[in-house]
Amino acid sequence: MKQRSSCGILRPCLAFIVIFSSSAVLRSQDNGLAPKPPMGWNSWYGNICQVSDALIRAQADAMVQNGMRALGYEYVNIDDCWQGERDAQGMIHGDKNFPDMKALADYVHSKGLKFGLYSSPGPTTCGRREGSYGHEERDAQTYAAWGVDFLKYDWCSAGQVYKPEEMQAAYKKMGDALKRTGRPILYSLCQYGLQKVWTWAPSVGGNMWRTAGDLDYDYDRVSLVGFQQDGLERFAGPGHWNDPDMLLVGLKKFNEDENRTQMSLWCLLAAPLVASADLTTVSPASLAIMTNPEVIAVDQDAAGIQGHRVSEEGPLEVWVKPLADGSKAVGLFNRGEGANPVIVNLKDVGVKKTATVRDLWAAKNLGTFQGSFTAHVPKHGVVVVKIK
Ligand code: GLA
């Protein structure tokens, strides 16, 4: 297998990541939010512009009833297409489907959940609704008055009014406006990974930032974007996370192995877990994938270390995420078109020659292994183990 050289001597490499990450936090956003990768739901992929007050309430209800809330899913976020007109004072209002945004936020809060909205630094959103350009301060105040806890801020039309080199300032403008409200509002940047956003997003107040364009509904794209995240691990940590886009689990586009691959990879990446399927109709099988407690625990691990690739042989990849208790979460992925054995050399993932292995999806202890561990992995599938 081809070995990754930069992290070959694992301990010094990890020490560097931890020091780098914590100093980045001190220098940057200080809103105290997102100590772990944010978890929640977003309306976009499942409902596009078919959003309404009733739909959002139903998602909040479902998140409580189906056990997602108990497992840490927390934010209920309206994506594009909620915006109506501005009034004479410049205040934004919801459209006819959102007659009372404050009442909706109150409802979401009454369920023990948090409420998120979406806007753009440009004059219009990607869905051609009203953006925040020229109204940043006012909009931030309005969101705070409504009880908003999360803002996704999507570049969209902003290129029409800002030069590329003004992008950071455009994001800082809203980041500062949100801070001035005094309400803790998680700030989520969406500009598709332009201008190495991971190097500056925390300094404009960002708690998470998209690292690539939309996944759309395409498994090949999920695979491409997800497995491209290697190398970004040093920019993530408590309070500031790389976001390779939402979970497409449950949208009925992928088979169960593909769904498990996205969920596993996102958890190894310490990525935000934002479900996008309609939770009122999601299948029990997809729900089980999004609510596997042992896999979620990998994502939410207290150390907040984003995993990375340790080996790659054609379509077979091994990824590791160091965990707070000293053990390693390891993903054995098969991106190929046929079943294949995938081998992990224990020394490559920084564990002793003899190690105990637990299969997290199967919730089963597999025993003690010496030197290496091999799993038979189906096409587009994955086996995730905890090794110590
Ligand atoms: C962009 C974003 C998506 C979604 C849509 C809404 O494409 O990347 O996540 O918010 O806009 O129009």
C-alpha cells in the first residue's frame, strides 16, 4: 500500500495539529459555539424551495420523536427561499409561507432544539430571494430578535457587488454584525471553498465553512469531495470545522452501503452532521444510519481531531481519526466497483502491534489482532472499527 508520508511519525504530527488548532481558535472567532461538530437538519436537498412554517415544525417534531435529538441533532435550519419583502424601514420579513418567524423559532426552541436561517452577502440568494447586501446590521438584529441560533451565509450573487479580494471583508461584516447582537449565533460560511476559506474563516467569526461546491444528489460527487478532504485536518478543531456539505443519507438516491460510506467518512472527518432528508418520511434504514450512536460518537469525540487518510491502494482507502481516550477510529473504504479485502497495518494508525478491534456498525467486538486487521468490504462500502 502507498503510505502517507507527512504523518508517518504520528505523535509529533498530532501534537502539532493540537497546538495549531488551539492557537487558531484564540486568534479567531470567540463566540464559544460549536465545541463539537454541529449536528442538525437543513431543508435544502430534501425540500428545495418547498419550505413553510408547517414543514419546519413537522421536522422539529420528527427530530424529537425519531430519537435524533437525543443523539445530539440540534439545529433545525431553513435554507433558501424563506425570504419575503423588506418593509419601508428595511426590515426583512418571511414570505407568505412564514407569517411569523419569531413564533416559529419559539416553537423550535420549545422542543429543546435550535433554529437556523440562511442569507447571502449579495443582493440576492442563489434562489433569487432577498439577500443581506447593505442590510447586514439590520438583518443580524432581526435574526437575533426572532431567536435565530445559526446563520448559513451563502456567497451566491455577492460576486456582482464585491471583488474577489473583498470576500473576507464581506463575510467579516456579517460576522461582526452577529457578534454585536449579543446573541450566540453559530456562523456557517458557504462559498464553496473559494480562496482557501479554511485559512481565514475563523478570523471572520466562522464556526464552520463549506470546503467545496454542492454535493447535489450524486454519489460520485460525495465520494470525490469526501475523499478530497485529506490535508484539511489541521484547520479544524473545537469551534471551527470544515464542512464538506450535508448528509444525503435518506434521499433515496444511494444504496445502504453508499449511505454508510458518507456517514462514516463525515464522522471520521469530524464534519458537521446536517441531515437533509425529509425526516417525516425518511426510511427506518436511513434513520438507523444517521442515528448509530457509536458512529456518531466518532464525529463528536471530545478531542475534536479531524481524521486523515493513512493509505490508499487504487480504490481502497484507510482513514484514521485519533480519539480522546487514546484509541483510533479507522475507516476501511472500498470506492471500487466490486467487493475487496481492505487491510490496515496497525502501526500505520499508531496503535501497538497487538490491538483489540471493535466493529462500530455491527456493534461487535472482533477480538485481538497482531500486526494488521483485514475486513471484506462491499462495493462503495465501508467497515469502521475502533482500535486500541
Ligand atoms: C447554494 C448552496 C446550497 C444551497 C443553495 C440554496 O447552492 O451551496 O447549499 O444553500 O445555494 O439556493
